[in-house]
Amino acid sequence: MNVNCDDRDRIFLDGSPEEWAALEQHANTCAACAEELRAWKQLSAAANELRDYQESPALWALIETSLRQQQAAPPPRKSFWSSLDFWRHISPAWQSAMVGALAVALAVSSGYLYTRRPVSPGDPGNKLLKTSALAEVERTERDYMSAIDKLAADASPQLKADTPLMAGYREKLLVLDSAIADLRAQTGGNPSNAHLRYQLLAMYQEKQQTLQDVLETKR
Amino acid sequence: MGSVGLTLPWEHKLSSVARDGERRVEPFEGKAEPVRIGEELPQDAAVAAACLSGNLQGYERLYQWQGTRMKNLARNLLGSQADAEDAVQETFLKIQRSISGFRGQSSFVTWTFRILVNTCHDLRRSRVRRKDQVNEDVDALPPRMELRAPGAHPSLRMALERALGRLTAHQRDVFLLFEVEGFRHAEIAGMLEISETASKNTLFQAKKNLRTMLEPPRSSATGGAQ
């Protein structure tokens, strides 16, 4: 194999053993290459000066102690992001396939939910009652309360009976009245909140049902 | 520093058998030779398995096998014996914490040294911050070498340490791993997460720069090595 001065850097960079041998042969007749080759080799030899493989027996004792302490300590909780570490071990093709499948599943479920969404003229999704609707709710609520008061008056004699059953009804009605009072106080501060109104309605319905049960017992 | 470095009449010899086509200068006779990883694969696997099992004897075997080499690399990267020992200790703790993530995609020693190199860089950054030596590129700062036991050529070693401090961190890493610790380019590529070609190119640039730093300017008769 013949090499010349132009091959020198390439051989220094990544020469095969044959090319190195050829360069050394060439250096026998080329002073410039001989000097470069000498300097290049001597740099490697100089690196040996940085090699100091002295033992440190005390170091292992320190390492062993800290390893034991770490082993005895409870393992740190896995973070949310590290729990997704499995993703890195999946091939890109499978990652693409899974992302595609997820997108399809999301699209299908979104479409399903959209077509099956509850439709009502009053738009129950709107949690804030408009002024006209609010007035209607309050009027109806007053009528409803009045009707329930009449029902309570009818049930009053029966409720006064000194039986365990009636004592239970009285207690339940007390709890319901207390809850109704709380909710009314809250709706007073926020009359347009439909959610509170629905809760209040549920309480009234429960009171109505309880009073009807008391009257049924009388019959 | 001029001619302090490469004009000294030291001994050297070329390896009789180049490994994988790589040419390197063998160490001085009588000095510890770097461990040949390629010839130690069964040991590598055995130590990895012992560490994976959680047995501390596995870590002790790793220390006995690679400890001095790890400490030497850390010493050359950090410039101080105390920092080097801290780095080696921290590396062992990191190995223990993350051993379950070792998949055997590289040799265990390659994986270990990757952790060591990263730990040394982290340690250097934290030490520099602690000393309020704020610098945008901490890796570019040369390690501050402390005195150590004199070798065969202390003036040469000091000149080389100073010159290494003027290389980029990347060039310094590759030079130390290849020329001092005796790793192959394939192993260095695994440790530094670069290609094998990039490792070869970096070593070439590092040696060209070192040669420029350690030798006085020469006449044009030396040709085109620069």
C-alpha cells in the first residue's frame, strides 16, 4: 500500500493498521511526515502521565455505607411523567398507530356524546337564570310553598301523635325545614343560580313526599 | 509552555495489535494498563447481574474492577482528588437508583462511565455555582488542577493538564476516555451519546489542538498537519 503526505490526516483520523504501517514506511523517507507522526504518537504517550490508578481503600467503605443507607430508605414515589416512561420503549410505528387509534376513539366518542346530548327548550345547561325566568321560578316557588304549607296543616294533627313513627317523621321534617332555610338563604344572595334552585326544589319535593306519607299513615 | 511537552525524550511504543483498526500508543511499561472491555464481557454481564439483584457485593466487584479507573477519569475531569471521590460515590448511588432501567443496550461499564461523566459535569456546574463563578457556559471552564504525586514526567503532565484545560469540554472528554482510559470509539460513542465518527473526529481535533498548544510553531517544512 502506498500513501503520501496528503493521506496523513486521514490516517490519523481513522486509518486502518495497514494504512498506519504504510504511513510509517512513508515517514522513513519524508521528514515532514516523520515529525508529524512522532508528535502524534508522543501525544498519546504523554496521556499516560494522566493515568494514576492508585487504590483508595477508604473510598469503598464510604460508598458501601451510602449504598446501604440508600437501599434501606423507602423508594421515592414515581412521578406522573416517569410513569409514562414505557412510551419510550415502544417503537415509533406502534406509537403512531396508538396515537391514531386514540384520535379515532376520541372522534367517535365525541360524535356519540354530541348526538345524544340532552335537548330541552329551557337549555338546562345554562346555570344562570335570566330575569324573566327568575320571576317565573319565584312565583311558582311561592305557590308551591303555599301548597306545601296547606299539606303540612292537614298533616299536623297526625304528626302530633306520640308514636315512634311520627317522631321519626317530625325529625325528618325538621331536618328538611333546616335545609330549606339554608338553601333559601343562599338563593337570596344569588337568586339567578339555577343549581341552588334545583336543590331547593328537591328539598320541597322531599318535604311534600314526607307529608303525603304522614297523611297516608292516617288513612 | 512551548516545547515543554512533546520534545521530552520519553519512551513509547506502538501497540503490536491494533484493536478494531484503532491505533493507540501503549502505556509505559510497568504502569497499570487500562482494562480491555471487549475481553471482559462475561465479567461485565456478571457484575451487571449482581448489581441488578440488589446485592452490594455486585457494586463492590464493580468498584474493584473499575473504581480506580473511574476515580482517575473523575480526577482528570474535575481537577481534584476530593471532587473525584465525591463523583465516584455519587455515581455508585445513581447506579443503584437506576439499575432497574439498565436494559443491556450497551455494556455495563459503558453505562457506568456514562453516568460518571454526566455526574462529573453536574458536579462541576454545582461547584462553580457555589463559588459564585457565574458563567454562561460552565462546561467551557477548564478544571482547576490541584497538585498530585509526581509521575515520570511532572512537567509534561502539568503542561498537558494546562493544555487539556484549554480544550472544549467535549474534546477533553473524548481525549481522556480514549487516550488515558483506553476506551474504544464505539464505547465512547455510547457514553457520550454521539456517533463513533463524531468521537473519532473529536479526538482528531483534540489532538491537533493539543499539538498546537504543546509544540512551538514550526516552519512550513512540517507540512499540512495543522
